[in-house]
Amino acid sequence: MIKVYGIKNCDSVKKALKFFKEHDFEVDFFDFKKQEVTSSMINHWVDNSSIDKLFNNRGTTYRNLKLKDLNLDEEGKKQWLSKESMLIKRPVIEYNDKVIVGFDEQEYKNIFL
């Protein structure tokens, strides 16, 4: 089973869900706006990807919270990701033992097709 984490109105999440639908993959969707992201989920994703891929330092939430001024280390970034799920780069995909962050059609084709 493919588990997709994100928010429904995110363009990258829409592209990922469309990709899976077009290729007849069944997915389980976890909505950041309706469900809480736990610190154990964050740790799992970081361990199987990287904090730099997961932490969205380009979004509105990052700018509004003025996190650049805090000069966060990895632990600080993890704490913020647990508190504010809109800082998580989307989508996050769990598939087998892999964690894929973001949407890259070629990468998806290599992994899923």
C-alpha cells in the first residue's frame, strides 16, 4: 500500500495523486489538516530521507513564522515540523521501506512503474 501525506489543495499532492490514479495504484491519504503528524512520523521520515528534503524553507508558513532568524539545527527543525505540519514539504510518500518527499514524475516512474 502506498501512503500519501499532504493536503488536498497542494499542487504537488494533486500531481502525485493524479499519477497514482492514472497508473491504477490504490493509495491511503493522510490529510495534514485533519490528522496530527507525530514526532515519531517525523523521525521515521527524516531517518529514511533527510531533514533538508522534508523541511520546507520556501513556503509562506516558514516566512510568516520568521524561522530563518532562528538558524535552526536538525533537532530544532524536527520540533517545528511536529508543531506545524505546513512546514513539511509535500507530498510525503511511504512505499515499502522508502520515503519519497515531493513530486518528481521521473522519480515516481522509476520507483513505481
